[in-house]
Amino acid sequence: MSSHRYNIETGRHGVSKRGDILHRICYQCSTNDKQVLANLKELPFFYPIIEDEYHVLRTCTLYEDLRHKLSDDAKTCIFSDLNRAFEEVHLIREIAKFLTKIHERRF
């Protein structure tokens, strides 16, 4: 069981959703037009933007302003060495606050 409701998780639940990658995309960074997505899905080079943990932390435009407010140390941790966040208390606190703000905005 996951501790979040990003589309990477919720998009795989249910028999009709399980095999369809379109249920896992980031709707902020992709088009919402279901017909366009269905047409693109048929192309051999279609790689949709999946709403997973890394996308949310590092690149999703919905949280860009929150990311810019992070300290340089926290940004380096998120983009280069995420394991370091579990070793330094100040990083744990800052990233936890960042994640709280993300969840408030998204859900």
C-alpha cells in the first residue's frame, strides 16, 4: 500500500486501468485532451510524462515555485543525492515541509 495518491499509484488500480499508461500521466505537465493522448499512445515513440515521485519532486511545473524556495542544500539533495535527506536533520525537516506543501496543493 502506498502512502500517496499520485497517478503512478492510483492509475494502476482497477481492472480497466491496470494496463493503460494514460491513467498514470501527470495532467499538469501533459495535455488533458483524451483523444490527443489516445492518438499519441498509438505512436511507437510516445513516452508520456508519468506522475511519479521523482517527477513530483524534481520537475512538475505545479510545484516549481515551491522548489525555488528550497535552500541550495535541499535542492542539491533532491536532484543529486536523495539518500542524504535521511542523514541530516535539517534536510529532513526542510524536505518534509516541502512535501507537505506539495500534498496540500495537489490533494
